[in-house]
Amino acid sequence: MPYIPHTAQDVRKMLDVIGIKEESNLFDAIPNELRAKSFDLPEGLSEFEVFDNFAALANQNDTSKISFLGGGYYDHIIPTAVDSLSTRSEFYTAYTPYQAEASQGTLQALYEFQSMICELTGMEATNASMYDGGTAMAEAALMAVRVGRSKKKKILVDSGVNPIYIKIVKTYLAYHDLEVIVLDVKNDGCDKERLLSLIDKDVAGYIFQNPNFFGSVEDYSEIITALHDVKALAIMSSYPIALGILQSAKDVDADIFCGDGQSLGNYLGFGGPSFGILACKEKYIRNLPGRIVGITDDAEGRRSYVLTLQAREQHIRRDKATSNICSNQNLMALRATIFMALIGKEGFVKLSNQNFNNASYLKDELSKVEGISIYNQNPTFNEFVIELPMSSSEFINKMESKNFFAGLKLDALYENFENKVLVSATEKRTKAQMDEFVKSVKEIV
Amino acid sequence: MSSTLFEKSHVGRKGINIPKQSVNDAPKLDASLLRDTKANLPEVSEFDVVRHFTRLSNKNFSIDANFYPLGSCTMKYNPKVQERVGGLAGLANLHPHHITNNQTHLVQGALSSLKTLENNLCEITGMEAFTLTPQAGAHGEMLGVMMIGAYHKKKGNNKRYVIVPDSSHGTNPATAAMVDYDVITVKSNKDGSMDFEAFKEVMSDEVAAVMMTAPNTLGLFNPAVKKICDLAHSYDALMYYDGANMNAIMGVVRPGDIGFDVIHLNLHKTFATPHGGGGPGAGPVGVGNKLKEFLPDLQVGFSEEKGYFFDTPHQNCIGKISPFFGNYLVLVRALVYMQTLGKEGMINTSKKAVLNANYILAKLKPHLKAAYPNQLCMHECVFSAEDLTKEYGIKAMDIAKYLLDFGLHAPTVYFPLIVKESIMIEPTETENIDTIDYFCQKMIDAVELAKSNPEAFKEFPKTLPISRPDETKAARSLNIRWQ
């Protein structure tokens, strides 16, 4: 039997020590009427057969085409060392680092993770990661409500926030006496006039995304000043690679930062596992959910890493905790830490710029194609929206036959977006690939 | 030395090369949109990074190197083949927005794996349907309680409370609070189970749900569970099953057969996906007929003509709780495990998990006070160091720290909360008798040492990278990032 080391002699010896006759006696406490009515599962297979089955199954997925598909999840480089280090079983088969003496490796890595995330976002405090960008955003909204002592009942959400994340925020907040107001999409940017008219003393927080879901980049400083005037929090969501060159949360004076960490050395993996970033100004740290690692000393005065401020968490505070979250996406946060270290201070700026430059080139070239126009009126970073003389489905399908994943169909997420597609280009795309892409677009429109 | 990468950084030192940019630079964005200063990431070489993290890894205990007798955590061996499958390019590089684009033809393999996993989970638990979207056990719990909330809302039920036993995991009451329910805690009886009479007393029309773990965190199976289900249902309260301890009862009991309405499983426990040092987990949720219509957005459908497709959510669907199919690559690993085990393997897994726990209980109870000495346990057993604390000043934590010096991870201590100085031990089925005998001997040695030389405990652990850290200082002079 796989993974079970017991010999018949072992079992006999153990049953004798326990003082029962047969293994089945172990379950005598369970009355017959509670026993399983069925347990109809296939026979076990060797690992070789299982692997072959999955290899065949993986072949039924298509990951072969040149991808311009983004929308928050990108085809970025993953340095080999990220894989080699994160697949060390000392990391991936370890338990949660509650026993600090036996977990200094994980704890120090998380401390470095927190340090790097604070550097990237400009925030003063962060935790050891959340599940993903969407749930991090929902927790950020709940944080803003707690900071407002639950007296402020409104969460404003900008029209440019990832619409899938908005759905998650709405689900999380639906069970509380709160109002989630999502601004209507007017164009590719923030409807500042409408927004300013909605900001009042009942607003706990305003969530915005920069670059937004359409790829547009804006300066939110003025709005944030208006929010702070009524003691509302500004919650900024962003995509980590953009923070190499774009304004950080600190630069715009945002109070909470949230985002998804897939782009920092994690595989697309059909959506997971990735990890969520949640960071904030230091004064809000006691409202921050999740694990936090801090530095202290041991009895000999040696630097030691420990989980700290645990009195916020469910295993201590139960129903008074800041959240029910128990795990972090530890291994993904570790991968991100290794990724950021390998790319480094100067490399990160370069990487960020290269995404901007590639996408800008592609946008420029596509804008010259007859029949195609660029939807964005604002500047863009790594992606942008094209308007087509055909339906987005037709376009995506035709481009697929030319060996491209051409982008994201926005009509799947927005009304009246039938002919709009979100296109991105990462550092992995070459000029030759982009030229070929543009050539194919010309052929089909 | 525990220096951070920031201390090892040197201005101008480079890590890896990124691909060469093949287009000209675009005109710069307006300065008002750009950040003022560069993020101060470390400047280190690739080799610096490799050596740093390799050395860090050496400061960890891990299941590959150490026995973790951690109650309620199910630290079993994680088969290596899982990692090989999880790394298949056709899975690892698959873009989730093919879901948004509804390009089902690109993802048939992934959808078939999800459907197979769903079907397996239904059969293992006796539930009607599963969602694979929750990203962890606690996330699944929250979804479960949200669906319970949606059920009552639809029926116009006025419900305020969620009942939990005092032995419950902290996530249970924390979850109830996240969905805005007040928590009623019911005491356990002398046998360690939720007391039926006490339960009856607090049961009312205002109770939305009862959350139970079976076997519970004391390693005991509550024989009154069916009675509890029936009484709850008579008030239209729903029964929530916390599947954290499913490893004890595969093939023996199915929560769905007993009458539970909703259940979450921790795939990183029962189904052997790696703990990753604290995550990623996966917490699929199963439901009975009452809650099917509330399942979250994103379910896989199948028909002969269309193959696998994305089901249109029911109009009463509670919405989205994660962007796509949760931690997909974790789900895949769990399916790999199920397929290698098969039916007999799963049944045998639970048998051996329970056998190992009872063996420990039998061996240790002459030496250390067992919380429930007169009954067999399920997959875990609980002891109390209370007597040692009273007589010699040695606490459960002291014993935990002693074990670390022998390469044994600490058991779960101070949980469940209802046993004073509790030491909770779950060996799992994958440990052999030699390891368990060694562990038991070290536990007995610890008890003897407590009696003969309690002073000695102050210095444990003494062979690890650090001795006991000053946690008060960590919280008081907070240092959570390098500056």
C-alpha cells in the first residue's frame, strides 16, 4: 500500500499494545447506522501510471501559443533559481512556523518578504501574504471599515478595478450592514467628477487600481486628499511589476495597498496558487489580518525571527479576530522573495521599463493598423484596449489560428464592450513576435 | 549568522539578466505618474541568493526530515510525484483568463481534472456537489457559512447565532463572525464530546448553523452526532462539518450520510499536499441539496456533445470568493495522491492513522495524564501536562521545546483549549513504528526529567539555530521590515 510503512507484524504488535484484537475494533465507537453507505472509488495506481495520465491530460490544455493575454495574470520570466530554491523540501514540506526555533528559515524569508513588499509599495507594514489579489482587496475593504469603527458604512470602488475582484469584494461584504458602490465605467479612466460627488463622511474607503483594468495610468493624489478630508481611507491596488517605475502607494499617500503576486516569480497555474499582498501605513497595523513576522532576541541575545502580534489572529482571538484567515500563501511569498532578490534594485526598474516599452511599441504599431483604434485616452503601462471592426470573439479565434493568444475579451466582463480586447506585452515578448502579431492583425481586420 | 539579504547587499552587484529589450524606449510617462525613489531591493548576485536561501532552508524542520506529531494538522508525507505533476508545463503555464474568454477547448485537460476531483470528493464525503474555489480551509469555512446565510435569507429565516463546541478550531468562531453571526459556545461533556443536553438548551429558532468537527479536536467521535443533526434540522438550522480531521474516517463515515449540509476539507491535511511552510492550502466545499443553488461562481459542467464547460451560475449563487478555481495546482496534487492511493489505499490510510494514534495513547498513558484515558481515540490523542505543572513547574510548552532538540517537532500544545496544559498528538499513517517508538521514548524521558531535574528545561532547545525567543519584545518593539 503506497505511503504506509506498516508490516503485518507491526500491526499485530501495535494492536497488542493497544489491547484490541483487530484493526476494525479501532472504530467500534462509531455506531453502525453512521457508517459509510458507499465508497466507490477506482483502484490505486503506481506513480508512473498516474504521471502518464496527467501528462496526457496536460496535453489536452493549450499553452503553446504566443501570449498577449494579461488582465492581472502575466507570462513573465521565472528565474531557474526560484524553482530550485523553493522546491527544496526543507521549505515546501515545512509546517507553519509557530515553533520559531525550528522555523528560522521560513521566518527569516518572510521577514525579508515583508521588507521587500514594503519597499515596493512604499507602505510601512505588511503581512506574510494573503490568498490572492482579490481576497486581499476584500480584506482591505473590511480593514477600512474597522478603521472607521464600523460607523462608516460605504465602500466606493472605482470603475477601473479588476471586475473579478469587485465580485469578490461584494461577496465578502454582503453579510454586513455595508454598501458597496461601484462607479459606472465612463471611459478608460477614473470619473473624478462623479467620484468627488460621492465622497462624504459615511465613506470608509475608496478602492482604486493603478494601472487600472484597462491598462490606464493616472494620478490619484487629488482624490486621496479629498478622501482624507472626510477621514476615509484610500485603498490602492496595483500590479507589482508596475511599481518598478510607477507611483507607489506612498507617493500618492494611499493608506492601504493590495495586489496579486503572481507576476513575482509564480506560475500562471490556471489561476493559482498565487498570493495576495496587503500592506498599510503603520498606524493601521493592528487592523491588518494575517501572519506577521518580527525580529526579537533569544536568551543569548541572538537575532531571532518570530510570528508577532498574534493577538489579532483567529487561533488566539477566535470570534474577535481581525479575520478568519489562518494560512498564508507561504511558498508563493517565498518564491516572490527569491524573485525580487534575483532581479534586484536596478533590475526591477529595468524589468518594469521593459514591460512599458514593449507594450508601448505594440500599442503604437497596432494604432497604425486601419480599422483598429486604441480605447485608452490616458497613458498606459503594460496593457491597453483595442477597438476592433469585428466582435472580440471572432478576433480572438482568428488570432488563435495564427498561433496567438491575442488578449482578453472585455465583453465577458463589461456591457457594451463587444468589440474590445485587452492586449498586454511582457518583457518576454520580442520585437519579432510583436511585428508578427501586428502583421496577423492586419490580415484579419 | 542570521543576516538579511539587505545586509549582504552591495551597490552595483547584479543578480540575473533579464531578456534583452528588442524595441526602442518609448517616450517617458509624465513625471507626475512616476515614483520618486527606486524600491530599495537588495543588490546581490545569483549565487548570493542561492547560498542565502539554501542556508535558510537548513534552519527549518520539515516533514521530509522530521516527525511532526502535530495534532489537528495531519503532517503526513507528501509524495514526490505530486511535485513532478504540478510542474507539467501544460498545467503550470495555463492562463486563467481562458476561463473569462470562455475558451473551453484550450483547457479540457484542466477541466477534466477538476471534474474528477469533484466526483471523488463527493464519493468520499457523501455530499451532492463540490466547489473547488476556496483557497484554504478557513476560506472554505467562510464560504460554507456564507451559503448558510444565503439559504436563511432566501427563506426569510431570522437567524442570529452559530453554535460551536468549546473544542472547536479558532477558525470556526472567527468565520461565523466574518459572516456577521454571533457565536454560542457549547461545553463538552466528561467524554470530550459536545454535550447533547447543553446543546439542546441553546438550540432555538434563531440558530443558523451548528459547526462540528468529527472526530473532534480531542480525537473523539461524538456518538450523538446524528441526534445533533436531527435536532438542528428540526429548527431549520444547518449542519456544518469541519473536515480538518477527515484523515481518521475515510471509507468509515461520510458526513453526507449522517445529514451534514455543508463541509470543507483541507487538502493539505488529508490529501497530502505540501504545507509549504504555512500555505498554499486548498479548502474545497461540499454541499447537500439544500445548498446546491448557492454554490459560488465557477463550476465545471460536462456533456457528451460539448465536453467540459463552465456552468452558468444559478441565480441564487452567492457570487465569487476567489478569481478562478482556487489554488488549482494544489488541487492537482491532491488528485495525484487520490489516484495513487485508490479506494483501498484511502481506507487503509484512515485505519493506520487511527492505529498509530492509539498506539501512542497506549504507550504514553502510563506516564502522562491522558485527557480521555478510558476510550480509544481516532487519529489523534490528547494528554495534559497539568500534574507536571503543579508539582514540578513544567508546562506543556517545556515538553514541546525539549522534543525539538531530538529532531522531533513539537506536538500541538494549548489546544484544544478545554484541556489544561494540553499536548495533542497526531502521528498520521505515514510514520513507521520505529519513529513512533523513538518519539514515545523521548516523551517518557521528558516526563522523567521533569520529575528529576525540572531546572534543566529552562535551556531547551539548545541545539537549534536559536533558543526560546523573546516574544514580548517582538510585539513591544515592533521590527517587521528591514530599514
